[in-house]
Amino acid sequence: MRATTPRLALRSCLGLGLMIALVGCGGINAVANGTAAAPAKTSFAWTSSAPLISPQPDPSQTIYAVKDPSIVYVNGRYHVFMTTAGSAGWGLGYTNFAKWSDASSAKIVPLDKSPMGPGYRAAPQVFYFAPQKKWYLVYQGADPLYSTSNDIGDPTSWSAPTPFFPVVPDVVKHPQGNAWLDFWVICDDAKCYLFNTDDGGRLLRSETEIGRFPNGFHHTVVVMAEKPQDLFEASNTYRIAGTHTYITLVEAVSPKGRYFRIWKSDRLDGKWEPFSSAPMNAFASRDNVGQAWSEGVSHGEMIRTNADQTMTIDPCRPLEYLFQGNDPAVHVDDYIKIPYRLGVITAKGENPVSALCR
């Protein structure tokens, strides 16, 4: 999520009914009646909802957009955190609802009345850190910040902002870097990793021992580097349940609008390889999303069946991705006024993730 701050310019498994043998999932190497099944699909296709969450009246300012969503599903309700873009600047908002048909009418509550307080806040990520039995909200100020809560459903319960780093790593600062933004935490059994992008074509990663989280982040390194428009911002990383595979998504920019690319790795500190046969290893874009209302597919998050720090998705369930989109017919000169709304894309048929269902 790109914006301006005083410090810097931020800007389901398709089980096959095989009569004789079942080998693997998704049809790879499976044999039925002596005939090899077709290989799994190596690209993605999606359908899109209409916009589901839009700006609501605010007595203190004009809200232009809601964007950068983070979502968990807990105890029968969706909990959505988002950036609000308004005439008073950038902040965070929260809403919850039981089903998507209720999303448009669910009240969006600003989080600045909590101990988190007012000021520049954007690009949230929410998860339950099971070792501490505590909710974490990660977000950006000038630097990566976090707040905690014991009750995700109480928007007044979030603690005051705390920085992850005592000093900014050299690899982030000029002349080596191009700042940092859009922070994402994911943990395995031993460590927690914080990923970020920088609008300059780099994906970076820091780490700490899981027993020290949220303290001790260090060893900030460049994981991938490409052209700025091809590795732009809004990275999000997940573990695929029942496998040793992780995926990471990073937003890119094309003449057709923003879109997401996808990579895979067998470990969070390993090498990332393309995980789609589509051009630019595309995950979701105007080219593969049907019923698209948006100029592109921008900053978002996978809808998970768990809420904890492992950020696990189930390949045996249809993929759903909550994203920010904007009407291509509306043109504005001021970035903060781009009329972003939130919608959901749902994967159609088999894809590289669902092929891993076991």
C-alpha cells in the first residue's frame, strides 16, 4: 500500500473417482482403467463477486476508499481489517459479519479510538499468535508496527503501536533500498518471518525465533529482485496444508492494471520458484478473472480456514481471495482518492494449489 508519510514516500481437492487406482491428487500420475489421467492444471481461473465492502459515511471526514484488506473467519464470523483512505489521511477500520450478503451493511469502525490512537496507519495483517493466545495486528506506519488484543471482536481493545525494529536495517535505507512497506508475518515451528516489499522491485525477509516473537527480528535480506513494476508491493505468504509447500503472492503492475504473481518454495527461508504456467506466473489478473468489475486485482488476502500464525490454507477447499478493486471508468489525480472497494474472487476448477490436495 503506497502513501505519503513524514518519513518516506509509500505509495478444494478435486478428488477423482478412480475405479482401479488412485495415485496422488489432481490426476497427476493417476491411472484409471489403464488410462493415464490428464495432468493437473498449471494456471488459475477465477470468478468475481460484485464489490462487497465500500466506504461508509464518517462525520469527521470524507472516506474515499477502503483497501488493503486482512481477513480471518472465527466462530462463525468474518473479521475484516482494512485501510481507510479519507480527507483526513490514512487509517485503519474494522468490520465483522456472518455471511457475505451482510458485508455491505456491516458497520465499519475506525480503530483510532482504541489505544492504537490516531495517525498514519495502513495495510493491516491480522492473525492469532497461538503460543501467546493473543491476536496481533501488523501494519505500517513509517516503519512496521504491531498492536495486540485479547478479543478480535472488540475494536477498542487494540494496544498502542509498538515497532518491530529498534532501528531500520541498512538494506532498507537509501542508498541500498527504497524504504519498506506492506508487512507480512508468517511462522513455522521454529521461526517467525516478516516479509515486505519496497515499491522498488524487491521482496525482503527478516526473521526471529518463535519464542522471541514479536521481538528480535534481524537478518533482513533481499529474497527476490526484479523490475519495480514486476515485483511491486502487497506480498502475502501461506503454507499449504498437508504439504511441505509454501506460496507467496506479490502484486505487480501492467498496462491492464494491477495483478498478482505467485511463487512456491519448500521452506520460508528457501528459494522461490514460479508456480503458474501463465505469463509472468500470474495468479489473478484481468486476464483470468471472469465477471471483473475492477481495473485489476490489487492488495488482498486469502480467506483461510485457520486464523493462526502459520497462515495455512486448505488446498481441498475452493480458493477465495479478498481484494481491493477500482472502477476503471473513474479517473482521479490524487492517489488517496482512487475509489477502491473490496470484493472476493473464487477459483474455478483445478489449479496448481488445488492439485496439492491429498
